Amino acid sequence: MPVKDIFKLIERLCGESPEREAQMLLGEFAPVSIDSIGNLSATLPGQKPGHILLEAHLDQIALVVTHVDDDGFLSVAKSGGVDLRVLAGEELLILTDKPLLGVVCSTPPHIRSDDKSKLKAEDLYIDTGLGILAKEHIPIGTRVVFNKPPKMLTGGQVTAPALDNRAGVIALLLAGEMLRESNQPLPNVTILLSNHEELGNRGAKTGAFAAAADMAISVDVSFGQDKTTPPHKAGKLNGGPMIGISPVLSKRMTGVIIELAKRGEIPYQTEVMGGVTGTNADVIALTKSGVETGLLSIPLKNMHTAVETAALDDVKNTARLICEFVKTKFSEVKRYA
């Protein structure tokens, strides 16, 4: 799929109705199931034994309205790891039945004396401009998200809210398209777009249990290199997917994925973790009696902000690597047979 089409997918999935758009896109492969947690899943029927789960989380960080005062200002709580340091003056979308705009209040620097690094969610207020009418239109518990359209940067990079983890979702959709066009026998493949990752990996636990696959690949984002992130803790944008290496991941699968990247001349990086990965791979691997699990991460700058930044080629190469994994026969990769 051309890079320009990947950007169109980002525009669709980073808009006002990502769940609806994701359901429509996933439905192009097979009927979509929606469970009680909000997971979306579809199984592409295969022609040979085996069942592989491909997972990426669809949910995003947000705020939740906890109070509306008589002047129309909203108090909020965090839903996921929102970076409070960058919220002052930010434009937000309040997800009422008819979405409303709001702006995070910002105290002028001339009179501010507080330490911004110690900012708490209860210190924030969102200005709706509605005054007393805000109480009528904005129920307590309404979710609030960043309101910025995706934009292309130079170097094939894109910036948008919610690329954590809509970038991973798009990689799975691209992989599904590549597999459909491969015209060769494949195992059963379930694509799971999970919910509630930002709240403790909840959707992946139930979604992986329901899928009952033989093995799984989880796709997420990880820290991208910039001027503020230590290079040894981050991946380069346009350097390819980051292949996870961790005691909780399948050593055999990780080895196969690396070998396939080399064979297919697919750019890749490695990300070594001494324990858990902090992704849905941790809980998928513990499903039922255990599932062999691998992890691919897309480098992402400015994580958990309104200007998350990723490279489109990294998304595409993640899809290519997933496709090669699903198509391969482990017995052909002799080192790991």
C-alpha cells in the first residue's frame, strides 16, 4: 500500500469516530465481533493448520470530566498516562453526543509561581465557553481527547494524537491486506484491536482468551529517538520496527522474526528488556496455559501528547514483517525449528 494511503488511514483512525472507522476497515477482511469490553476482532479463515493472533490496542489516553461548575469550566481526571506538562492552552474535544470544543486554561507566566512539573489533573480546568449551559450539555464522566488533525512532516513522518496505538492498528490492517493478496495457504489469523490497554491491558486479557490462538504477535509503539530521549532507550524513526527481546517473550518467535527481517531485507531494530515489556504482550503470553508471543514496536516521538510523531515507512515495514512471519514455515528457519 502506498505511503499516501497509510496517511489516509491515519486521518480516518485519528478522527472523531475511531471505533466505527476501525470496525469498517476490519470488516473488509471478515465479520467483526465486538465483546463487552469493546474489543474488535475478526478471523481470516486459513487453509492450513495453526492459528495466529495479531493484536494492537485501539484505545487512547484521555481525560474524564469529574465536575462542571456554574461558569462552564470542567474539572477532569486522567484516563491513562496523559502528559500533564503539555496540556496548558491545548485544544480538546469533549465527546458528548455532539462533540464540543474546549481549551485547557493556562495561567499567564507573568503571575504563575507554581512548579509546572508538579502539576496534577485536579489543577486543570477546561474552558467550554458555554457558561451555565455546560451543565446541561456535558454529563459527568464524559471523555475528553486531544483535538488536532494529522499532519505530514518532512522525512516521511506524520504527527497526530493517538498514534499510540493507531499506528499499530494500521500496521495490522496493512498486514491483513498483504496476506489477502498473497494467494498462498495460510493458517487461521485473528486480528484483535483491543480496548483498555491504557487502563491496564484489560482488553488483551479477554480478547486473547477468546481467540485461543497457538501463537501471537502484539504490535505497539515504543520510545522514538529525539534530542531529549537517551539513544540507548529509544529507536530511530525510519529505522524499521523494534523487535522486542525479553524473558517474557518467546525466544523462538523472536529469533524467527529477526531471521525473516534479514532475509526479506526489512529494516529492523531490537529493543531489549530485562523483564516485562509494559505492553499487551505481557498478558497475552499468560493466556490460558500460555501462548508463544512476540512483540513489534513502532518508534514514536512525543508519546502521550497531542503531537505524537511516527514514520510511515516504519508502519509499512512492521506490516511487511508480520506478513512474512504468518506466511513462513518454521521448519524452513532451521536455526529455530
